[in-house]
Amino acid sequence: MKEEEVFKIGQLGKPHGVKGEVSFSFTTDVWDRVDADYLVLMIDGILVPFFLEEYRFRGEHSALLKFEGKDSIEDIQDIVGAEVYFPYSLTPDDDDSDYTWGYFEGFRVVDDKAGDLGVIARVDESTVNVLFELESGMLIPAVESFISDIDHEGRVIHMHLPDGLMDL
């Protein structure tokens, strides 16, 4: 599995109980909405699918997960703290409102006047104004009214940026 095939949805926390459950903090519940069989974990720099045995929600943005073959605290020590990803291929493409901003990392940004601006390296949600940070370091406001089209399959965001914005 390649990094361009997945997007980050959360991170595993600490073990819960003694039967192999682990806490999970997530930014989107897309994995539950599409009834996914597995989640992808970043283990030692490698993306590895882990099949879900069961899970239960603990709040709006947290759950307890139990993975197949992970039946004790000792079994899950190697995944505690791992970043959790979800495959683009399993994501529903019928409703853009279901995506978190982090989903768009790796998408190419194309402005209708300026052309190809580059690839989104990171999405900055630390302030009220969400920003796409391109690989070049350029910051672009992630304002929905600036987005004219999203090509999920081609991973391209088409934008109509206001005149003068590129001059800042």
C-alpha cells in the first residue's frame, strides 16, 4: 500500500483492558459509515492493513478497537500510538461534505487562471481559517467558495482564487 492511496483519519492511543483493545482518536468516522473490514496503520514507516474484529464508540471522536490476532496487552504493544489511515478507494464519492480537510493531503491544486499550483503537503486547521500548505510552502485558503470542482479519482482540486491572492 502506498501513501498516496490513503489519508490519515486518526491515531491509536493506549491499551484498554487486558483483551487486546486499544483506544482510537479519529477525525472522521468514514471507516464506520462504509463498514470497513480493516484500517491501515503506519508501523515503522510502512503502511500495514489491520483487520477489525470489533469496535465500539466511546464518544464523538473516539472508539475502542479490537484487531484480529491481537488478544492481549502484549499483542498490541507494537501498534500503540500508531497513526491510522483509510484507503481512498473505500471512501464514498457521492458527498464531499463527508470528508475531513486531511483527506485532501496529496491532492494537486489547479487554479483556473494561474494553472497548476502544486500538491497539498499538509492542511493547517490550527486557526479559524483552514489553509492548504503546498509542497512549495505556498499557503492557500481552503475556502469552499474558492473550490470549483473536486476530482476525487484524479486527486485534483480545481479552484477559482480571487485576483491578487497569488501576489501576497
